[in-house]
Amino acid sequence: MADECSPVTPKLSKKDIEEWTQLGIKPGILNMLISGELEGGELDLDDFDPPLVITPEQRAWAETELANDREYQQELNDYFANLGKAIAEHHALLEPHQHYPVDGPLAKQSDLHLSALRSRVGASRFANETVYCYVVSSVRRVVNWFEQRGSAPNFQGGSITLCTCKHRMRTFLDRDEWKGTWIAGFTGKHVGDGRNALFYLMRVRCALPSHAALWNSSKISTATKITKRADKNPVGDLYRPKRSATSKPWDPASYFEPTANHVHRKRGLWEKDICYKKGCSNRQPALLVGETGRSFLWSRPLVFHKASIHRGQKRYTMRDLFKNLSAR
């Protein structure tokens, strides 16, 4: 045990003591600083001999510094408040969502500005081709970024597919007529800074009649199919067929059920993804696969539709679509 009469370890360095002495601090106050009874921020002007005098210029400087400190503190408070709000809203650790590509063609064709998009698309070349535009209601805003919490459009595996959404729209055309048609998906206005922001754009490479047909085709790679599997991925858009799907491709019983936390299983929609009974001309919805070189994706609001897009879909030519797009 330490001796109660042992000297107190100084709280100030020798240099600190010299500086305080030069300022004229009273000896008793200096001893309190050395022992730790007082902190420098607790001193008054009268603790010095003669008492310190603050000039008007010094007072103005001090008030300015204090105001800056308060402003900085407010910025910190705002930052942490916004961060807390973002964390509370962002269910990325809990809520299934799609992950953006980090390499490959689709990654290189992401987040283009309007001028770059026009150049990449080759708008004049495809000026008369049809574009169907609609609102992707499953996209949410997390701070400055879009988060796709739905299964369609699906951009997992580096390929955009539309297989589990816009069922009726996908029955508008015969399957063979979809090739060369464009699909443009926009966010809701509450997600796009008060406007409908472009989320994805793709030119249809091919259309398949069923999930079994797409699974067994070579239109997308095996690795992409595995990534999009609904029985493994809660935001997957491709249902893995059983043997019975060969003769019953539109029977939900011919497929492995989606994973327990799949976004369509929770709402009882997955059977409709397999067999849709309200299609035009009794068609089943075509499963649409985008062209790799003409598929574009946005993770933040950069390109906008000038007028509001409501329920359903708009139909344009490519020329008219670009007339109705604007940059930030």
C-alpha cells in the first residue's frame, strides 16, 4: 500500500508550470492545477496576478470560435442523427436485397449520365424501336443509393432479366415479338428526389416461354442461373424445375419452392410467377433476358423522366423516350 504522506504526482509537466507562471497565475491556484484539483478550463480571470484583461478584439475572436464550435457540434449532431436514421431505415442486414455488380459489362454500364447513355445506346440507330416504361415499386432509397428489395428486374449474375414482375405487360406481345424491344424501369417519385429516376434500361435479347425453358437454355450462363435461383436466393427470379416441368412447365408443383424468406413467398406470389391466368390473349408471360451490351443500371438518381409516370406503363419509341429524359 502506498504511504499516505507520499508526494502527489504532478498533473502538469515542467513546461506547463513554466507557461502558467509566466502568465502570472497565483501560487495557490498553480498548486491546485499541479495536484489535479483544478483543470485549466475551470480558471477565472481573477486567478492571475494581476488579473487578466480580455480586449474587445480577443472577446470577439473568442465568441467567433465559440460559434464555430457550436456549428461544428451541430454538424456532428446532424450527421449522427442522419446516420442513425439511415441505419434504422436500411434493413440491408435483415431485409433481402440485390447486390450491384462490381465487375463485368453491366458494372461498366452502370450510373451513366444522360449524355453517356445516349452515346452508349446509340439512340439514333434504335430511334423507332419500342420502349415500355414503368415504375419499379420495389426500389427503396437508402441515404443516396437505390436498393432493390424485389426480385425483378433482376441484375444478379451480371445479366438483367424480367421474370417475376409486370406479368400482364409481358403478355402484351407474342414471345417472338419481344426481341429488340426495350424495357425501362423508373423509381417512384419518393425515391428519386421527387421525380421518377431511371433505374434500369435493357434491350430484350430473347424471350422464353417458362422458367423451365430458361433454366434449360443457354441464354444465360450456369453461374448466372445459380445466382438467380429462387430456392436459394431470397431475391432470385428463376425457379428451378423438377422433372415434371418437362410436361407441365406452368404448374407450380413442377418447381422447387422458393426459399423460406423469398420476397414473393412471403406474399404468396410465387405461384403467379409460374402460372399467370390474366394474360392478354391467354398468353403466359414471356421471361425476358436483356442484351449484355445494351443493359444499363443505376444505383443513384442521375437520369429522370420529365413528367410523372403513374400506374401501368408508358409506351414510347426510343426517340421519344430520350425527348422525355432529363439530367440532374
